[in-house]
Amino acid sequence: MKKIIFSATFALAITASFSLAQVSADRQATITPDAVLTKLMKGNARFAVNSPSIQSVPTRREISAKGQFPKAVILSCLDSRVPVEQVFDVGIGDVFVGRVAGNIEDNDQLGSMEFATKLAGAKLVMVLGHTACGAVAGSVDNARLGHLTGILKKIRPAVNVVKKNSPDIKPVGSNGEFVDKVAEENVRCTVKNIRHQSPILAELEKSGQIKIVGGMYDLKSGRVTLVK
Ligand SMILES: [Zn+2]
């Protein structure tokens, strides 16, 4: 019952009479998950060479106010140096962005992703980690601070995997090489956890309606690399 109410409310919200918004709705419905990924990666390539091409903010604001048809949902770290829309050269209304220190999933993020895909039509789920992540470094060092402690604990499985697989790399938060390896592994873990913890997202992916991928953003180069 709840789901029906949600769907109806959402349908009302997205049924826009504005013609450009309708075009966007069609585009969202027909674009494939792979095509969305390609668009994002091309946008990132433009960003990395300082050649963005997005429409002006006032134009986008006017169009998107009539309805939203984002094609991807991106779970990013909180880090101020990862401006997600800029990183992929997308504008207002193009992507949903969920942010939490360490880009880890929790029930709220999963619910948001289920909304973004199942109800709002996004075709791609991307978990975006980044180099020199302070949350990851804190987890490596077992840092403790209020509510942050619980977040950092969720990154520990990735710390343990890298410790095991790379015994020659010093496992401390001040070691950038180790921290970046953990950040990448943490993206892998989060993608796996999303599939495991959300039957809705897993089913959407299995049926080919969405794709769930991981990426690593390099703070220095501006490049996103897909995590295999
Ligand atoms: Zn971070």
C-alpha cells in the first residue's frame, strides 16, 4: 500500500506538461545503463581537461523545476574536493547524489537508491570513492569520535582485505598508498553490500534495468577510474 502511494505521488511529481521535460522523460526511459555510464565517463574526461559543456544554470533550473529525470544515482564520500556534478560535467536534474563520509551504504542510502531507480527511473548506481580519503585513513587508524566511530567501523572490512592481500604495505593512515588501496576495496565492498542488502536493486540489475558500478576519483588528475 505504501509503495502504491509513493508511486502515485512520484508519478504526479514527474508528470510535467513542459515539453523539454517530457523529452527528458522519454530519454530517461529509453537510455540503457551502459549508455549512462559512457555519458558520465565522457563528462569526467571533459572535466579532467577543464572543458565542461553543461547548460547554463538558469536554463537547467527552469527546465528541471518542471520535473526531474535523473539517469544515475551516485553514492559519494562527503569530501569537499569531490564535487560530484562537476566531476561528471552534469547539471541540475541530471543525477541523484547521496553523500556520507567513506561512501558506505546504510539503510537510508539504500532506500534512497531504491527510490532513485525503482521509482524515479535512474539507470545507473555508482559508488564513488576517492584518493586521500580522510574517512578511510581514520578507519585504518581505528579513529574514534562520536557518531563517526560507527561510520569508520563499516570501512574496516576493506582495511582487513588490503592488509591481508598487501602485507608489504605499511597499514597506517599516513600511508597514502595503503589508504588509496583501502578506498578502492571499500568501493568494491560497498557495491557488493548494495547487491546483497537490497533485493530490489539486485533484481533491477539482474533484469538489466540498471547497472551497479564502482569508481575511484583521483583528487589530483580529476579522473574517475572504474573499479573492477
Ligand atoms: Zn573521503
